[in-house]
Amino acid sequence: MSQEIKYPITIVQGVDFYLTLTLLLSDKVTPRDLTGYTGKMQIRRTLESDEVIAELTTENGGIQITAGTGVVLIHIPAADSAGFEYPAEGVYSLHLINSTGAIFRKLYGTVTFEQDATREAEA
């Protein structure tokens, strides 16, 4: 499992964020078996920043892996995205960890945090 993909993402304030990846074998048809894999993704303002804006894992439900289909689902609930600083930019990377503990960076790139025109009325 070697290919890394650079992919920019946009997270909109107060809106559910979903990103679905399907990992395939080198034939580009057969889904990769992800049995025993876990995932971890962090979002930071910069690569050098110690502050983690968001951490998604298979343990906290932010990442779901469907082993036999090679599907990795990343989800940030609207309630969480509402609390991010807007407008802003950041960086992220997604790691997949196999059952022996080997770590693979599969996805990385920039994050744009955008405000949304549709909001709940303030009381």
C-alpha cells in the first residue's frame, strides 16, 4: 500500500463533511482488503503547528473502514464543523495503520474552512 494522494478539501461551517475513498489494488479494479486496519486523520493550521484542530479516528467514529470493499469514510459532524474558526486554512493527513502497526499515509493536502450563508436564526 504505497500510493499517496494529494487532495484539497473544504469544510463548511455548520455542515456535515463527508469524504469517501475506495482503495484498489494495482489492477485499479479489485478493492483492497482493509481487514484489521485502523485510521487516524489530523487537521492543523500548519505542518509545524502543535495544535490539532480536529482528530478523526476509527476509535472516535470520525473514520469508518469497510474492510472487504476497500472503503474509507471520513465524517465531521455539523456540530463539530460549527466550532471551527472561519474563514481559515489548514493542512491534514490521513494515515491507515495495519494489524502489525505499519503506518501508511494515504491522503494529505490543504483544508479550506468556509462560512456558510445559511445559518440558524440567533435567539
